[in-house]
Amino acid sequence: MQLVLIGPPGAGKGTIAEKVAAKYKLAHLSTGDILREAIARGTALGVRANEYVETGRLVPQEVLGAVVAEGLRDAKDFVLDGYPRTLEQAEFLSGLPHVELDAVVYVAVPEEVAVSRLAGRLVCTACGGVTNADDGAAESCAFCGSGRLEARADDRLDTVKRRYEVYVAETEPVVEYYRAAGILREIDGTGSRKAVFARVEAAIGPLVACGDDNR
Ligand code: AMP
């Protein structure tokens, strides 16, 4: 199964993608995670991407395209989270060998919900687990029990606003592109993680029943 998760910053794409990958045994590719890791390690990719990620702008496709092509090279079944974010990227993706998307899950949340989730988001420095200050997150991680919790550098309010504007200008057209292609599955991304994941399962469950054997 080949899936894309799309939605505004704060929609919960990363958390959903992890659960989907585990449940349906898919490779999980997150361009945001790849870029943050590259920045933390100071690789050539990280050095080029840093100014964009820090300020909430999109890393140019000529920097990111090769990373995605390489990440998907051997993956038959995958969930992509954070890519594509522009029409140019959507066209690049559909041109890659072996890529034939089964569905694009659009996780819809209103701007105020997205912004308030990001304002309270805390990420574990050890395991990457995501919690929210509003859920009464403690000082150490509830998932691994040992990591420190930190806000993401690009979750500052001014950067969040920029990211949302970029989403509306660049990524909403991609949602419409996939809607027109007939593969968009829209779900309500508000409410608890459990409720949202149940909606995701309802949206993609029928695809699993069809299986990849038909391809
Ligand atoms: P995310 O973790 O998906 O919210 O991504 C964090 C940041 O990484 C974004 O604000 C962008 O600066 C960069 N980024 C991630 N995915 C892409 C993409 N597909 N195209 C361009 N920049 C991206």
C-alpha cells in the first residue's frame, strides 16, 4: 500500500504516520524528520536546509527531491508524511519509478486547533515521542520514561504562523490536485488521537482488503 498523509502543520501527521506504518507494516518516510536529523548532525543537507526549516519556509525541491527518491527507492509499501507539499513535488513523486499512490489521506483541522496544538507540542529528545503541554506532560517522556521534553525550534508562534501561510499557499492546491485525481480521503483531524486514528483506519481499511495484489 502506498499512502500520503497531508494536512496543515499541527494536524498530527507524524503521529498518525507512525501508527499507520506500524499497523500496516509500511515504510515511514517523513521529510521533516529527515531534515531535522540532517540539521542536528550538520550534514551537507542539514546545512542547506537549516535556514528554511528554522524560518518555516519550504526547503527547495532541488534539495529535497533526491532525498525522497532515495528514501523510496526500495520501498514498495510506504506512508509519506510531509511530502509532497507543492504541486511541483506532487508531480515529481508521481514520476518516480514504482510509485503509484493508493490514497492520500487529508487530515483536516481548523487553523485555531492546529496553532494551539503546536504551541503546546513537546518532543522527547531521546525517542522522538510527541506530547502536549495541555495534556499535563511531565518533565520526562511518557513513552520512554527517560528523555527530556523540548519544544520544536519551529513551533514558535511567529514561525507557526509562517508555516500555516505556506501551507495555505503551497499545499492546499496539492489537496485539490489529489481530490481531482480521485484518490483523496478526507478525515476530521480534531479530537483525541484515538478518535482520529479510528477515522484513519476507516478511510484506509478498505484498501487493505483490496490488497496490493491487484497492482
Ligand atoms: P514537518 O515536520 O513536516 O512540519 O516539516 C518541518 C519543516 O521541514 C517544514 O516547515 C519545512 O521547512 C521542511 N520540510 C518538510 N517537508 C518538506 C517538503 N516536502 N518540502 C519543503 N520543505 C519541507
